[in-house]
Amino acid sequence: MVSEGMSPENGVWTEDERVSSTKEIYRIKLPGPPNIGEGKPENQNHAIIFTRGEALQTIDMNQDNYMEEAFKIRNVLQEFLKNQGQRPPTILGLREHIFTGSVSSLAWFMSYQETSFVTIGQRLLANPLRVRFHYGHPDLFDRVFHLTRGGISKASKTINLSEDVFAGFNSTLRSGYITYHEYMQVGKGRDVGLNQISKFEAKVANGNSEQTLSRDIYRLGRRFDFFRMLSCYHTTIGFYFNTLISVIGIYVFLYGQLYLVLSGLEKALLLEARIHNIQSLQTALASQSFIQLGLLTGLPMVMEIGLERGFLNALKDFVLMQLQLAAVFFTFSLGTKSHYYGRTILHGGARYRPTGRKVVVFHASFTENYRLYSRSHFVKGFELLILLVVYDLFRRSYQNSMAYVLTTYSIWFMSLTWLFAPFLFNPSGFSWSNIVDDWKDWNKWIKHQGGIGIQQDKSWQSWWNDEQAHLHRSGLCSRLIEMLLSLRFFIYQYGLVYHLDISGKNKNFVVYVLSWVVIVAIFLLVKVNSFSYIFY
């Protein structure tokens, strides 16, 4: 918009003069609907054409800068003129200072976790591994380099949910060079509540599952040498894939133990080992307890705190974090990452999850906690709990209790964590007035009928329909895999039926058929009761 040459009277424009004194020079025509991609990268690619100069710094809305740090920007810009090896850098990585660590214990855990990643973690990624990408702001971009290579973001819907890292993929694939510098930092506010943190981790897990299926990771893997390929895998999608495999391994272990104890194989193996005085099996089962301690997961945080503030302070903070249930929080986060990564790999449907990043710590109702954690934590934690109880009931007659404790205590800890962590970290979660209000809100949510226009927080039916929406867009192969995974529950029935006193130790197949008749009869009674309740 430009002026037509009019001059204001008495040095002041009137409203009519301001409107009539401008004219349109050009307009940007959109190639279709305005929401054609992810919001944040779309905004970045649109805004880059209005920038000037040779460098761009990307800043999030939850970031802040400090005056003393701003004086260093001239030194940072000089890094673009240095040749790093054979060419100058195209992205300059900067560290972040998490200033929300004092809001709550969860915010403290997240601040230490984030601090270890943006310092000792990215320092190692940049040199010597050379697999650092763009993990978020406040990195500096070579504007000319990226403007001629597709911009600083990829904005395709769903696949580029984690748009930041694709900028690093794109820069590396197009012969760019990414460095990291710690002498300048920018403030950043992180999530402070469990629900906000879980939504953020769910979004990141969804983004990593889409990265796993993307052509960018495929091309990087094909063009990297062997060592950079392994480094790239371990520091991007490999972490989430290993998390998923760890959780699946727990299920395989417990269902395998359940099969052995219900079939009588475990009893026969242990009795045979005792007859021949063989201790290797018992030792092998008990030795994994040392691996299951999981204390090594906090090693990066301890190392970074030790480097910056001294190892005595690092040890004190680590002990204090354990007393504030840091192990419970990180175990709960393990379930969040594995669930959303695995479901998105199988069915797709990654989407942005707004967290709000509220500074105020507030009480979350039981209805909200149930909607967020039912499928990802509560159902799975309850399943693991039943597996552990059934296994304990049938192995008591021949197995030492200490061996059972050593082999299953970490799984007990994980299942109880998945079930009760949302209540432990919920502010005023055990206040009687809040419990009464949550119970009333829960009953209202359960009884409210869903329908068109009814939101998830208003009706259980609307939440359930949205929770199962991914199955409608899944392919045939994904649905078959989902059905095969659900068949694991028949191990309960098939094994328990023949161990009930009512069967009289009869191994005939008719007993199994009769158990199905009982299940169908119970199901029909429940349905008739529910229909009669609705009718009246």
C-alpha cells in the first residue's frame, strides 16, 4: 500500500483521508483453501518473502531474549563467514535457557531434560557425529541458501507435523552444513503441567512416526556413510522405535510367562532344573533386575548439571528429583511416546495437539484425565496388572517369591505408574471437594448422549467416536494387525478355563465351548440391561 501524494492537514491524517490515500499495488493469490498445510510452517514460508538481509532467526511465541545476549548477535552472524570444513554453515544452532523450571516439579524435570538436550546433546550431534538438524528455535538460517531451496519449513499436512526437523533434513540433503554454538542463548518457556507435557510428547511422537515413513529419512539413510547413518537413526526415529520395542518386549515377556505357567511348562522346567541342580535358569531370570533399574536414563542430566554447576550439586539435584517422583514421571512419559508412535505407524492420522503452554498450574478433572490417558495408559496398565496377578497366582506352588519379585518388580512399577501418575501429579487431586466435583462431572459426561456438534468434553460417546476414528481410515493390513494383536486376550480365557475348579480338570474341548456360551450369555444380559435403562 502506497500514498497517492496527498498531504495531511495540520500534520494529522483524518480517517477518510487515510483510507483514500492508499491504493493496492499487488496481492498474493492463494493456490487453494487457506488451510492447505500445517499452520506454523505455512506462516513461516509465507513470511519469509517479506524479510530482508542474509540471515533469519526463528523465534517461537514461548521464547524470550535477554539484552546481554542480544549484544552477541554480531559475533554469531560472523559464524556464517567461517568455513566449517569445506563450506560455510547454513544453520547456526543456539542453546536455550528454560526459565519455567521453578513453576512445578514437572516443570523442573522438563527443564533439566531439555537443558541436557540443548547443551551436551546437541553439542555431540553437531561435532563429531555431524547429524544435528533443526530441532526448534532459536536457530539462525542462511536466508539466501534456504530461500532458493524451498524455504525454512516443509508444510505438507500430517507428514510434516514436526516441521522443524525437516528444515534440517532439507538443508543437509542439499549440501548444507549445520553447526552449534553455546555462547549465546535464548529463553524458552516449557510446559508445566502433566496434561500439557503429555500433549506435547504425543505431538512429537506422532511427528517422529511420520518421519519414519518420510522420504527425507530414507534419502538421508541412503546417502550417509555407515557411522552417520547409525548416528542419525539413534538420534531421531531410533529413540522412539526402541521405546516401542521395549514396551512390546514387556508384553511378550509377560504373555510368554503366562503361557508357560498355564501350560505347566515352567513348572516342569524348574522341577527338572532342581533335580539336576541347575541354577542357570533362575540366575538368568533374576539378573535382568539390575538392567531394569533404569537409572542410566538420567545420566545425561547429571552430566550436564555436573559440568555447569559441579557434580556434588548434580548428585543432590538427582536425589531430590527421585524424591519428587521423577522416576514415576519419566516412566509415564515412556507410555505416552510408545503409544502414539506405534498407533501412528500402524494407522496414521498424526495431528497437531495444542497444549496452550499455560503458566498457571491448575487442577484437571478426572474426565479430562480419562479422555487423555484411557487408551494410552489406563487400559494398558490395567492389562499388565492382571497379567502380573494371574502369573503370581499360578506360580506360587513351585517358584520362589524372591525370583518373582526380581523379575517383575519393574513391571509392577510401570503398570502402577501408568494407572496412578495422573492423580499423583494433579494439583489438589486428593482434595475432597475436588473429588466430589470430579465425580459429578464424570457421571454427567458418561450419561450425556453424543451426536453431531457434541464435543468430546461433553459426551463419552463423542470421545469414543473420535478415539476410534483412526480405524476408519486404516488400510486392510493395519486392521488385520490390530485384530491379531487383540487375539492375545484369548490366552486368558483358554488358559484359565482349564484351571477352574468347575472344569474338574477336564481337558475336553467341550469345556472351552461352554465357556464361550457363558460369555455370550453374560454379554446379552448386559446389553438387555443397558437397553432397558435407556428405555425407561
